[in-house]
Amino acid sequence: MKTQHTNTQSGNMLIYILGAIFLLGILVVMVKGSSTPGSNIDRETLEIKVAEVQQYGNELERAISYVLRNGYSESDIRFAHPNHSSIYGDITDDPGRQVFAREGGGVTFRDNDSDIQTQNEDWVFNANNMINGNGSSAGGDATTTEMIAFLPYVSLEFCNLINQKNDITDSGTAPPMDCGNTDIITPFTGNFTYINQLLDGTGCGESKLLEGKREGCFEGQANPPAATYHYYRILLAR
């Protein structure tokens, strides 16, 4: 009788151990998933994030117009802020031309967002690219580059939703691929320099899905690399 009782206890103990291992495995998966940047946010949260980014784009575009109305030129515009890269300059340097200064554009600076990004990259503001159908379509020189805000390395889910809201793609279509080397790195410090026309395609056969779109999202091809996604908003079409 004692042997049977011992066997029963051993069997129960084995069940407890296996159950604990199973629960530990679930916990590891949950922790791993929750720490993956740009993943595992629900649809409602994603909609809110998209709305926030679009609102920020509206504020930035409006701020550019304020600075220009203050009598500054396009080359005078600056994006300096204490929480931004020092490459953009100092926000106290002629605040009237600063997008994030109260005396200039008056926009509240927005940090990057790990909920919708797969890499920890700040917003980039530059003027080295153009997108046909916005301003001049005669690309190839510094007079036709747009002033653009980029949020690099967004999640695929964010990218798809932005494009759906801008009638670029539907829910079953992948983001258009950039067929060149779009500059999403170089900060704007007063220079309009032509580097690339954002030629979007499918497998890099030109599709022109982004043509005329002031806002959208694309997949990189070479630089930035394929399988990475990047939001853009034209702040000043030229």
C-alpha cells in the first residue's frame, strides 16, 4: 500500500513540474513578444498611433507656413530642439525660424515611438528627395526637392494602415518599394540637395503608387534595405 501511495505522489509531482514548465514557456513567449519593437499592438491602438502621426504631420506643415510668413526663406527653416540631434542646431538660434520654437512654428516636439517602430530612430527632416506630382516633376536638381519629414523603420502594420488611409494600397497589397536610395538620414540645415527621386514600384518595377501623395509609406530596397518600412510626410512641395 505504501508503494502505491508513493507512486501516486510521484505522478502528481510530475504533473506539477510539467505544468510549471508549460506556464514558464508561455511567460517567456509573452515577454519576448512584448519586447519586440513595433509589434503586438491591437488595431484600436494602431489607429490611434496613425492618427497621432498624421496630426503631427499637419502641425509640422502648418509650422513651415508660419515660419515663411514671418519673412524667412526656405533655407532659413530649422528643426532644432533640445531633445533632437545637435546636428539640427540650437533652438535659441533665431527662434523665429525654428519650427519647434514658440516664436517660430510653435510645434511641440515629438519623440520617436517604439510602439510603431522596429528600430530606435528619431524623426528626420531633410530636403534631398522628391516625389513626382508634388510641386515640380522635373527632377534632378536642388530646385525640385521637397522638404520632408521621415519616421524611419516603422512596422509593416503601421505602414499598411497609413497607405490605406491615403488610398495608396488596399489591405491586401504590400507597401510600394523605393527603387533607389532615398535619403532618410541627412538632417536639414539649410541645404536643398538632390539625391533621389522616390520611385516606388512593385519589386522595383515602377508603379507610381506614391505619385502626387503628400503622405505615405514605402519599403526600402537597397538603402534603406528591403523589408524595412518608412513613413514620409511632405512639409513643403517645391
